[in-house]
Amino acid sequence: MKMDNTMEEQSTEPKGGAGKRKTIIFGAIGVAVLAAVILFYFYYIQNPSYQVLVRVNGEKITVDQFNKELAKVDPPLIREMLREEPNNLLERMIVKTLLLQEAKKQGVSAPVKTYKDAEKNPLPPEESIIIEYLGKKFSSPPEVTREEVEGFYKMYKDRMEGKPLKEVAPAIEQYIREAKQQQVIAKFLEEVRKNAKVDIDQDRLTKITTKPPEMDTEDDLKKALAGGKPVLVDFGANSCLPCRQMRPVLKEVRTEYSEKAKILVIDVYKNQNLAREHKVLMLPTLVFFDSKGKEAFRHVGILEKEKIVAKLKEIGMET
């Protein structure tokens, strides 16, 4: 009997208590795992330092590396344009990585510098390695024949300011040699890029791409020309630096004279038919139309705000 009582007293926990405790334990573990997953997602997967943008022969280029390289670009306007077309900067980074890989294979390292050398040539070590590598690989300058020099002189004689061939021949020879050198290096880089294994994460590249500024359409131009007011059309492109430099000026004019004139910006690459129709050969081309929709004046390149306003008044804009 005594033994039976002892057996009955061994468990004083209510029925179901152990199950509840297990549920609490497993619940706590689940919360901890979920928290770990969230932390991993935000601090690893979403961290630019770990987001691989491209693999170049297995070597990673991350979003963080891209952003650091972008931050070095000056002026800010070019930086903004590269955000809209990041593939341009990314390709430069890919080629740089490939050149460093090639230099490493050849055992090329940055030349040892003293503090005086650092003052003369403040290039980063990686760029010094690339210059050292290309200098060794293309150490023999291309040959330039007398026929090439004479042919160049004949073609551009009107730009030689009346100087005889004998006087300008050394400069022409140097120019041709440098041009040939650049062609050889460009061909080499093209081959290296073509033979490399480059895997770009296009989805990630799309995510870091910013939207370019809105531009006007062919319909907008038709309506403006039929509106009975002077019209200024900037035929340009988002990828054109002078065109982008004109945008703030055009925006000011558009805001200040919105009731008296129409200011439009047309992308020539998206509207090639309009570019051909209006004989646009260089960017930016500013074309002024009078109130009847007829071309009155055009200017190639950047134009100051005061001259734009003066020309609009000259062709009929109300004062």
C-alpha cells in the first residue's frame, strides 16, 4: 500500500500541463526563428554589401561597390544620368575587374611609391596596376608611315593654319600613333570582355535604376504648333549632357511664360521621325516656331535664358 501511495504522489502536475509547456517552448522557438529570418533578410539579403550585382569570372561586384563607385562621379548631373542608365558605369567596373584579373595572372603589381611619388601621381593602387599592366602589354608603339602622315595633312590642310607639312609632321605622326594605340587597346578590351564569363543580375540592376525625366510627345508638339502661340522645342535626349544642362533653364522659361509660349522637350531617339522632319543633326537643337507654327529660328547647343526669352519676344510672344 505504501508503494502505491508513493507512485500516486510522483506526479503533482495537472493533466495537460506538459503539453502546454511544450507548446510554449515550440512557440518561442518559432518566434526566434522568424526573427532570425527577418534579420537575415534585412541585414544580409537586403544589405547592399551582400547584394551581388554581377559576377565577373566568379568575382563579385556588389550593389555597395557600385554605389561607392557612383559616389566618386562628378559633377552630380552625370551621377544622376548614370543612375538612370547604370549599365554604363557597371560595364566600366566589369572591364576594370577583368583588367585587374589579367594583371594578376601576369604577376603585375602596383609600382612601389615614395611619399613624393604619391604627391605626383595620387592614383589608387588598382588604377596604377591597370596602367602598369597596359603599359607592359602595349610597350611597343604602333608604326606610322610617311604616307599616313601625308594623307592626314592633305585631308585636314585647311585646319593647319597655313603651316607646311614639314612643320606639323611630328604632331600629326604623334596623333596618328596615339589613335592607333587606342584602337589596339579597344580591340583588346573587346576580346577580353567577349571571352569573360559575366553574369549580371538584371532584376537587381533594374531595381537600382532611377526613372529618367519625362519628355514631351509628338502629339504634344502638334497641339503646341496649332495653339497660336510661339513655341520653343528642345530636340535632345536624356543621355546628352548639354541637353540636361539646358533643362533647368527651359523649366524656368516654361513656368514664367506658360500663358504666352509653349516650351517642349523632345527625345530624338524616341521620335526619330520628328528629328528627320526637322533636320536635327546635333544635340541639343533649339527650334523656335512663330505663332503660326512656322520655324523662325534655330540654335545648336546651350542658350542662355535671357537670349531664349528675347528670341521668343522677337517672334511674337506677348510682353
